[in-house]
Amino acid sequence: NSQIHDLFERLINAVRAQGDNHLLMIEGNGYGNNYDYLEPFTFTNKSNLIYNAHRYWITNSTTATDPNPNQIHLIGSLVNFRNTHNVRV
């Protein structure tokens, strides 16, 4: 994810340098669900980020969580990530 982070950092900074404050969608690794090293505090300009999650093959449980708090393919993990980092998902 470090290479993905570096790309997003450059793109976010380029957009924000133009004075644009629109929501920017962040796409994680691993089918868009893994956000290791992509948490909002890792970005210079962290305002108005929204994190995508793709739920292709998982349980419908609303309480199940993944051991990795940055893996948000399960609803419980997604809610925890949203609440912990105060971001849109």
C-alpha cells in the first residue's frame, strides 16, 4: 500500500493546490478493502476523503469484524474504521 499511498498523496495535493475541496474517493488495496498505510492521518491533506469498500463475497452480519482494523470488507470493520478515523465510507 505504500506505493498506492504515494500516488494518492500526490493526487490529493495536486487537487487541493487548485483550491478544490470536493470529496475525494480513496480506493484501498485488495479489491478496494485494505487501508493499511492509507488511514487519513497518513495524508498531508486529509479533509473531505471518502473511503470505498467493496463487499463481494462476505457475510451479511452487521457485527462481524476482521482482525485487521484497516480491512473494511465486513460491515462491523467498516463502521469501526469510519468511527475511529471520522471519515465517510
